[in-house]
Amino acid sequence: MIAKISLIYLFIIFSVGVLVAQDQEKLDQTYTLYAIGKVVKNDGRTFIVIDEKYQDGLLGLENYKEVTVVYWFDLNDTPEKRSILQVHPRGNVENPIRGVFATHAPVHPNLIAISRCVIIKVEKNIIEIDDIDAFDGSPVLDLKN
Amino acid sequence: MIAKISLIYLFIIFSVGVLVAQDQEKLDQTYTLYAIGKVVKNDGRTFIVIDEKYQDGLLGLENYKEVTVVYWFDLNDTPEKRSILQVHPRGNVENPIRGVFATHAPVHPNLIAISRCVIIKVEKNIIEIDDIDAFDGSPVLDLKN
């Protein structure tokens, strides 16, 4: 009997917890991104390597000269860095302080980075590009024509 | 005694569940986005209304003529739509099928939309822009100079 009551009690606490969590998420309006691939820099060459499960999404990209690469500044993905709202542009204290939304600083609340890149070659799930201002291993979120 | 064992048993199941969930998340490499504001269309005018807690991030934006608005195609945020990898561009079946990464289709695995917009006025947490190809109420994720 006591075991049953404990179970029911625990279940109620758990359910309420889930509901509160869901409601909080709704208030905060969060969205989930998946890494679809990553930046690979090797021997002076730069590649976007797409996860094979997304390879069908590349059909026709070989006909274009450029692609917009959306990636994630994953090295800055900490609550502290994501709370920064003003910076000295280019990290230079002589530049007057400015809001991050008026800059390209890599510490926006959402760490979305956007680069327009020249396509050198598309082969299977790998796109060779001329260059990108991202670190080797940066998660890639999207490609757009 | 039985109650205690039940509690311990439940706790172990719950802990294992949390660990499995964490590990899965690591494998899938997901990232969390916060809405920083929203698109408001009203009486032929278009505004980006930023949540007041992010208002400091707008400092200096009034000095620019244009802003890149990153928003979320929230109406397509379903597992089904996010799994679409090929489309007929512009929804026209006469256009040969193409990978979503070679298009601007609003059904990418990550529903990131990017528009370069002309700034009309910045006042407190509200930016009036000329126009944007987004629905009224679309969540805004980022602004870049």
C-alpha cells in the first residue's frame, strides 16, 4: 500500500515537473538546431563535410559558383558568452563600444555565423570551398543557394 | 521497506534515462536558439521588435542603413517538414527537383531564414525596416551588421 502511494506520489511530482518545464520552454521560445556537417581544414584546403544522411539535400549545388554557409560559433557556446550584448568591435578597446546586433562579433546570444563562400567542387557529401572564417571542426547548420 | 526499494528502483531508472538522453544529444550535436524578438507587420509597415532584455545589443545600429535579419520559419517546425531534403524550387513541379541546400526553400533541416533589410528607424527596442519576406509574428534569432 505504502509502495503504491509512493509510486503515485512520485508520478505526480514527475508529471508536474514535465509540464512546468514545457511551459517554461514555451515562454522562452527556444528552437533546436542540428549539426548537418562540419568544416574541415586540411593541408591548406577547406571542405564542408555534410553528414551522409543529409547528402540528398546537395542535389544541384554543383551547378552554382557560391554557397551561403551557416555555422555555429561552438567555442563560444557558454551562458556567459551568450549573455554579452555589447563589445568593442574587433576586440579593439579604441573602437567605441557597440551592441552585438550592430556587429559581426562571434558572441551573439544565438551563435549563428554566416559566410558566403566560393564553391570549388562538390563530390558526394563533400563541398570544397575557397576559404571560410571558421575553425576546423566548426558545426555546419545550413547551406543556402 | 517496499516503499524504499520502489523509490531506489525508480531513481535508478530515472538516472539511466537522463544519462542515455544526454549521450544521445551529444551524438546528435544539437544547439539551442532563443527568440530575441519577432517580426511585427502592421498597417503596411514592418518592424523587428526585440525583447527588452536584449535592447542593449542594438547600440549603434541606428548608424547603419541595412541589417541582416536572421529568423526562424516557425510554421514549418515539424519533424516531417524538417526531414524534407529535395524540392521543386518555388513549389513549381516544372522546376527540376533540387536539394534543399541548393535552394532558398523554407523547409531546410534547420529552419534558418536570412534577409538583408533596409533600416528606416531604430527607436529603443524597435527597428522599423522596409520589408521582409517573413510572416507577422515570425521569431527573430539574430541581427548582424
